[in-house]
Amino acid sequence: MSWRRFASPLPLAAALVVIAVTCALGNWQLDRAHEKEARAARLQALAAQPPVVLGTAPLSQVVTDRAVRVTGRFDASRTVLLDNRPHGIGGRSGDSRAGFLVLTPLVIGASPDEAAARRAVLVLRGWLPRDAQDRTRIAPFPTPEGEVTITGTALAGVPRVYSLGQEAAGSRIRQNLEIAPYAAETGLALHPLVVEQRNDTGDGLARDWPPADAGADRHYGYAFQWFGLAALTVVLVVVPGWRRARRLAAP
């Protein structure tokens, strides 16, 4: 049986392209799921290690995803609220209300008048709900005064969301924040990481951070859909092609 009897060249070529693309997308989603599962396993192994203590000296090792501990004073005047951060996306709360992530620099081992000259680290303190009518009307949340010890997980940077346009330097409410530009803006000598706070400091912020493998099940679901579409395309090519070949072969 010739291919011309089975299917016309153009529809067959289009079907092969669809199958190739959907299989590639399915494999990409599987890779994403495996990456998240691998990171979760890595974090679980790192959690068993003693926390890295952050000091005023520059870091001599890579501490991303490690448990860390740091003592210092919050510089509340430089707190940034990261907008459009729904609570519980990919996490465990099931609460998808819009809100802010509260980000405050912690000046390590410094008194307030020494803050500008000392090493600091950005602390992702937690989630705060946003006023549905006026985003600039911020619910009060206390910032610990005096020396405080923060424990958490070191992140390579501040989690990002899609943003249109350029961020306004000096604004309290922003979409995203990069460590190096913020350090230049404030004059703080910042460690090249962000601490995702885990311990409670009495500020009332939500800290039920999503697990490291959050979204792996979703990626598996997407992969199933892409592979299912590829299988459906095969069926839509084979069944009509088989019927067409039988019809043309009939006397």
C-alpha cells in the first residue's frame, strides 16, 4: 500500500509536525516536573546540614538553598512591598487572594546609626493581604525592633512575576526587585542572596511558603495533555487513512 493511497502528502506532513511539536512539549513538561522533584530532594538533603551563619564578611561559599541563620536589625524604613503576589499559589493554603510579599533588609550586627556602612541581607519576611479597593492602603504590620535572629532558606534572588515597564527606584510598592540595583539605590552592602524567613517574629505575616516541588503534578498533567494530543493526531491520521486506502484498493 502506497503512502498516496493512505493519506495526502500535505495533511500527512501537517500531522507529523503536530505530533513532533506536541511530543516535544510533553517531554519539556516532564523535564520541568523532574527538575522540581530533584530540587525538592536536594533541599531535603541540605536541610539535614547545620545552618550557615551569615556574618559581615563576604560569603566564601555558595549557600543557595541552604538553611541559614543571621542576627541583626531590620531597617524598616527600606521595606519594599512586592505587589501581585497571590497567597498560596503552588503552596498549601488554598488562599488565592492578592497581596504583597514583604521584603526588608536586615543590617547584620549593626546599630541603627551604623546601618549604611555595614553588611546587610534582604529578608523575605512573609505575605500580607492587599486592600481590594486601594492597593496603597497598607494594613499595619509590626517590624521587630532591636536585634533579632532570623532563620530561613537562602534563595538566589527575589522571586519574580511578569512586569510591564521599568520599576521605579525608591518606590515602596514594586513588582520585582533585583539585589544589585537595590544595593546601589540604598547604599547597603548586600549579600548576594535573599533569606526566605521561616521562624516567627510576631509580625503577623503568613509564611506558609510553597514546597520546593510545588507544581510538579501540574507539569505531569500538562505532559499528559500534550502526549494525549499527539496520540489523538495519530488516530486522526491512521483511521481515515486506513479507510481511504481500503476504498481505493476496492475493485
